[in-house]
Amino acid sequence: MSDGVTLQMPLDWRIPEGMQAPYATQLLVQPGEPAWILSFHEVRQPVLLGSDEEVRRAAKALGKVPAICVARVAVPAAEIPRMIAALQETWQKVQGQRTGGVYAIPLPASGGQFA
């Protein structure tokens, strides 16, 4: 449509069968233009055996614990405020509830619109 009319259509949310949902405990945010890069990481606790003192020494010798990137997503910078608001709104809705519900929050604004 080249006449400047915007048509809003509902999204058909699809998750491919067999798609993995890796566990992430850390988030690395790289702000930029035109997009922010969100890298989700899993921290795997190292296996350290022995007495308390041996475990302390082994942990110090490691120096660092690896954080393995399990997913990277590029989000348009202009959509970051909406994403934050969506997360906050959903968090508030589920506080104190453990229902396992799914909340569909459309992102970005142009995701369901065709001009």
C-alpha cells in the first residue's frame, strides 16, 4: 500500500516444533544504533572436589567462570522502551502467581503492521 495507509493485523505466534529454550542466567546488553544486541548466557558452575580448603584453592586458580552464550538477539533500538515496559508489566502480573501462563506481548510496534 503506497498511499500511506497502515493496516493492523493480528500476529499468529508460532514457535517451531523442537525449538530449544536454553537456560540463561546472565544477560549482556550492547546498546547501539540501529539495534541493541542482547546476548543471553548460561553460567555453568565448575565441578570442584575436595576439602573446603582444596575447593577454595581450585576456585581461585580458575580465575574466571565461563558464561556460555546460548542466544543472541538484535532488537531495534526504538523498541527497547516497549520491551522493558512489556517485561515490567508481565512481571507485575505474575508476581506471587506461579500459574505457568503465557503472555503474548507484541514487539516491535511494526511487527503486526503493514504499510
